[in-house]
Amino acid sequence: MQKCTACNLPETYETIEFDENGVCNICRQKDYKDEKINWEKRAQMLAELVEKHRGKYEYDCIVPFSGGKDSTYTLWYLVKKFKVRPLVVQFNHGFMRDTLMENNRRTFKKLGVDVISFTPNWKLVKRLMLETLVRKGDFCWHCHTGIFAYPMHIALKYQVPLIFWGEPSSEYTAYYDYEDEEIECVDETRFNRFINLGITAEDMYGMIKDDYQCDPRELSPYTYPPLRDLKRLKYQSVCLGSFIPWDVKANTKIIQEELGWRGDQVEGMPWDEYSYEKIECSMQGMRDYIKYLKRGYSRVSQMVALDLRNERISKEYGDKLVAEYEGRKPPSLTLFLEYLGISEDQFNHIVAKTVVPPFKPDFDNMEYAPKTHDFDRWYREDEQDQGIIYKAKVE
């Protein structure tokens, strides 16, 4: 596979393009971010945006919150730097881990914020995971649509127009870039462009209603609110990282010192090198494993690429990390198969249909990654609850 001569990301990476020197567009975005953006001007824009909304509503803003490093830093920054009164909104996808929950409790208490947390129906979550795994080779539709849609419903319910997300997607992909003074808006266009995999909640109901007992109201948390209602609210849904330079490692160091935020082990990742990355989900190892099977890279490559762009590691060390950790089978595969009620052969058959050429996965020779320290505490279902509970067919 062709790879970027600067960061090593392969041609199967989403949105990637190479220039005449073999350097990818994401590396070029980093150059633009460092050299051409007037960050002082953007900081002023941020201050004006906050003041425009301060004290006019029940809350000054809404902060969607997973408890990972980016949403934690966003919340810390807004409370400490601007002394706003935020409403923290959390969509619990069902796989949150012990360390993350402890981080959340500590963060909320230290910052003194109001929190709304919503957990959807687990049986429906499993059915949604299976449907999008089969259709798209991606089981995370339930999580991504819920995380991005549910806080918008809360914004309407509480009539709070300003919503602050954290890291801009332009740090990792080219769906958006930093050029032309673009402020990345987290809106319906972005939601439909790469969040919902091209499947709306209404589509999803039509896909599962014949075999799964489901009330269409159960899909509401995954539905993006009507644009006319959001426009009436005069909503502004933006990334904090569009206004201030986003530095993952520097941000993590701050929340560790200020909030006692702790990292964790993630399946298939170098634990000492990237203990801060994607600690919020016990199925993260499965997501990365599927990505590797489909595209020939996983989060290890993404994090190494980020460090290479920031000149924090050498190419040789990056290659060593990728060779040692990428493409390992996560122990959570066993739990995943039990949740969905499928065999590993069925799983491999499903994923094989979504492989992106020229990569060719070797399903038969994948070694297991080591178990994380908390693996034995992850949710396990009784035998009678494993798999999807289908409704009886009407003859």
C-alpha cells in the first residue's frame, strides 16, 4: 500500500490524498494550522462567542461529555478560563469503564457542574450494533449517532443555543480543514457526512422493525433534531479546537494535574505510550481490530502519525510501535460475539465484505493482544441473554 512519506498513514485511510512528494493532505493541514492561522484572532472570536451567550439562558452552554481526554479538557477550559455555567450532557453507550467513571465523578465534583446522563435500552443497542456491523462493517452507529444527536435534543429542551464540542475532526481527517478561516460546525451536515454512516434513525427503524420488537420512539435519541427547531433556537454548535490550538498531549497533562484525570490500558495499544487515548469504551479494541481488518491500520498508526507530525517521535520508533502492536486480536472479541450472538466465523465473513483494497487481511493468523487490567470486570451476559431477542415471526 502507498503510505504518506511523512506520517506513514496508508492509502486506505479515510479522506487521504497524496501530493507530488507523497505527503498526505492531513500532514499539510497540520502545516497550515501551525503557520497560517491567526490564533489570537480566533481566541478573540471565542471570547466574543462566550460573552454573547453568557447569562441569557438557564445555562451559558452545553458541553457533550464522554469523559475522555478531549471532552474533559473542553469542560475544564470553559469553566476555568471563562467561568461559564455549563450543562454537561453525557450519552452512556453502555461500555464505560471503571477508571472513566471515577474520572467523571472527580471532574464533576472538582468543577462543580450540573450533569445529565442518558443510557439507552441495552437490548436495542445490541440490535443496532448487529445491523450496522452487517451493513457497514461498523458496529458503533448507536454510539456515534447518540453522542452527537442526544445533546442537541437537550439543547432544545433547555433552550440553550451554544454547544461546545472538543477536538476538531481536522486533526485526524480531511472532512474539514483549517483553511479559509473555516470554523468546524458540529451540525446536521457533519452528522450526515460521516457520523451516521448514511443511515438515519428513521432508516434504522425500517431495517429492524420486522424482526425486532421496537417502538419508533426508542430511536429518538439517535435522531438529529429538526433543523427548523435548531434554527429557531439560533444554535451554534462548534469545536473548542477551532478557536485554540489543539495539542492532545499538552491538554492531557493539564487535566491530569488539575483534575487528577487518569489514563488506562486499551486493547491493542502501547499502554505506556498512549495511556490517554480512547479509554472511555471497553469495545474500543474491537473497533480498532475491525478497522485493521478492513483497512490495514488501526489507532496505533493514527497516534504514531500524530506524533510524527508533531515531531515527538522518530520514524524508526513509530515503525516499531506499529509493527509490535497493530492488528492484534482483542480479548473483548469473545464478549462482543456473545453480545451479538454470532460466531467468529460469521464475524469474519461479515467484515470480509467491507475490506478496502488493496489491503488483504489474514483472518486465520491474528494473534491475541494481552488483557487489560479490568477485562475480567467487563459486562458479561448470562447464557440466556446472549445475542439478539427476535420477535416471533407471524405466519
